[in-house]
Amino acid sequence: MLGVQHAHELAEICVCAGLASNLAALRALATDGIQRNHMGLHARQVAMAAGASADLVDIVARQLVSEGRIKPDRAAELVAEMQALGMSTGVCQP
């Protein structure tokens, strides 16, 4: 496909592909996309661990991310506040 005739040519192509992949990964890490998505997923797990029902998980997670406090104790506070307001009754299991 590439017309490679020698092992060293194939090695050079592999090195170039690897470098391009590493540079793409560094670019992704340097921007906020991966971190934001990771923190959102982490916030969902923290919300579920705090006992948020299925309908509250996203609400609690968004609040945790917006506050910049993705902590189990804060998630538990939010869940308790929302349940006290009658926002949910069922518990979501992680």
C-alpha cells in the first residue's frame, strides 16, 4: 500500500505515525476538552455514590462541576437539599 521495500522505511513510517499520535494527545491534554469531560463523568459517579436518584444525578453533577467542588460531602449535601424539597425519592446505585 505504501510501497515500502525495506524494514527501515517501515520503521520510519511507524515513528512518524507514533509522533503524530503523541502530538495529538498532547494537544488534547493542553485544551480543556478531555479534562472537562472527565470531570463531568467523575461528578456523576460522586453524585451516585452520595445517593442521588437517577433523576437527580445529572442535576447534582452539573452543580458540583459549576461550583468546582466535586467532593462526596458536597454531593451528599446537595442530594439531601434536593430530597428535602421533594425533588426525588428513588436511589441510584453506582
